[in-house]
Amino acid sequence: MKLRIQPYISPENFHWLKAMAKRPGLSESTIIDGAVTAYRAGESDNKREAAINRRLDRLTRQFGRIERDNLVLAETLATFVHYFLTVTPPVPANQVEAARAKGDMRFDLFVRQVAEALRSGQRILQNAVEDVTADAASLEREPEHMGEVRTDA
């Protein structure tokens, strides 16, 4: 059973509706019912599109953080390599083997420390960045003792 309604429409839409209803197999009711159905479908499409936009925004923020982290990592590595190459003296020829053995031992220790940090979830670089940003934030605030008047002098 279909319900009867009596909506008001603009004269342009009224003339278009009358012309469309003259086609075989179409009636005013069929056209209006189809238009309302299409309108409702468009609303669900808008909700779906809004959800997709929210997900894309979240992904954009995540990629931004990844890009920032990679930049920090690259700058850290570049700074370390520059410092290392600047301050490391050349090894005398008679100490090359001992230096190589010591380097292999230190590298193995380094790899074990990285593996442990990854396994435990502790991130040395992330903690260092957080420490630096926390220190910068604390420097911006006025220390509590600033502005106090000393009376013991």
C-alpha cells in the first residue's frame, strides 16, 4: 500500500514532472518515489564519503609523523657520521687488526642493544626527542624562583 502526499514544487519542476510522466511506463508517483529514493541513497553516500575523508585525514597525519621521524633519523645519522669522521684519528698501521677486532665487538654490542630496544618497545630516539621537546617547553615557562625577591643578601 502506498501513501498519498501533496507536496509543493516549483513551477519549473512541475512542468518537467508532467512532461516526464507522459512517457510510457512512467507516472508522477513513480518519478517522485524514484527521486526520493535517489536522494536517500545520496545521503548514505555522503556519510560514507565523510567516513572515508576522516580516514584519509588520519592517514595523512600518520604519514606526516613518519616523514618527520625519518627526517629526524636522517639528520641524526648525518650529524653522527660528520662528528665521527671529524674527531676520529687515523689508526696506525700496526694497530689496524686490534682496532678492527674492537670495532667488530662494539658493532655486535650495538646490534644486540638495538634488538633489545625493538623487542622491549623502548625507543631511544623517541625518548631523546621527547626529552628535548620537554626541555624546550620547560625553558619557555618562567622558573618558579624567577621573580622572587631574595631577602638574605
